Amino acid sequence: MLITIFMVMSICIFYARKSSAATFKNISRMLAAALFLGEALLDVFLFIDGRDVLSFLPLHLCNLGIFVNLIAAFTKGGIQAFFAEVSLVLIMPGSLGALLFPDWTYKPFWSYIPLMCFITHSLLVLIPVLFLAAGKIHVSFAHFWYSYAFLLFAVPIVYFVNLLTEMNYMYLRFPPEDSPLEWIFRLTGERYYLAGLVLLLTSVLFLEYAAYWAAGKIQKNQ
């Protein structure tokens, strides 16, 4: 599945770099809408299966990324730049991690949950990468605060919902099994788990921005 996703993304990125601004705008909007509809369809299937609505509210980071990408696709200027970069440096790594360490493998591969989850998380990776390939995102250390601004708005709401419902959205209470977050939990314990998440986030963001800075320097020299 990962090989297929990589091949499809490579083709999409190639055509995005060659497309006009108007064509790219239409493509990004169609993909963002498809992402939203795909997640909505998955929720309908879960509801029909008898799952508790509280268990699939759109409050995980990947779910929030659906709305981040919708805003990026249907706006322009500074608003688009802000949300597109948040999608790239914050949502995309988490979605990539979900593809590498999926928690939907409790269902057979050909059932609707794994297939829909692979598709939606692939779009969460693809859309911001397309924005980057089309030159709509200019990653800079000056924008390092973008992700924190977004999380300062989102995390308190999600944390409060977790307290009310005893759910674990954004994995703020405990980590999913067999994931890198579990390593953080083992190192910090429950008491300092959130502090460990902040440290992990800061480290990942720094590495990302450093990589984009280095790539920009190499491209400029060439």
C-alpha cells in the first residue's frame, strides 16, 4: 500500500509542478473536498456499524488537518500561506506517521476502515506537498510560531473534550500502542507526558525548518 501511495503521489507532484495557477487551484480544491467527503463517508459507515459517535469526532490532529487543508485550498494570500504551512510542517508529519504506524490494522485490509484511512491520510500528506511543489508555501524560520499558534487554539478545546468524555483525542492522555509516542510516554511517565509531547513537537519542527532552510540554500547556490 505504501509503495502504491508513493507512486501516485510522485505522479501528482510532477503534474502539479507543470500545471497553471488556475489548474492547481482547482486541483487543490477538489482534493481538499474529496478529503472532507472521504472522512464524512467513513464516519457514516462507523455510525451504521453501531460505533459510538464520541469515538470518531473530528478532533484528532489528522481530522483537524481536513479543515486546515480546506481553508488553505479555498483562501488566498496570507491566510492560505498560514494554513498551508501548518498543514505541511504540523499535519503532514503526523499523517505520515499514521501511514507508517497505522492503528486501523485491527480490521481486514479490504474492509472499508483501512482503505478509507489509507486514502484520507495519503491526501493529508499529498495536499500540502502539492502546495509546496506549486510554490504556494515558503517555509521560513520566521514562521516557526505558526504551528504553536494553531495548537494554542486547538489543544485546550480538545483537552477539555477529553476530560468530559474520557476520550483520547490527539493522544493527549496516553499514546497509541506501538508508536513513537509510546516511547515518549515510557521516558516521561504519565505526569510529564504532555511536556514530552511539547519537546517532541519542538524538535520535529526545528528539524523540519532546518531541512527546508538547508534545501533553500542549496537551491539558491545552484
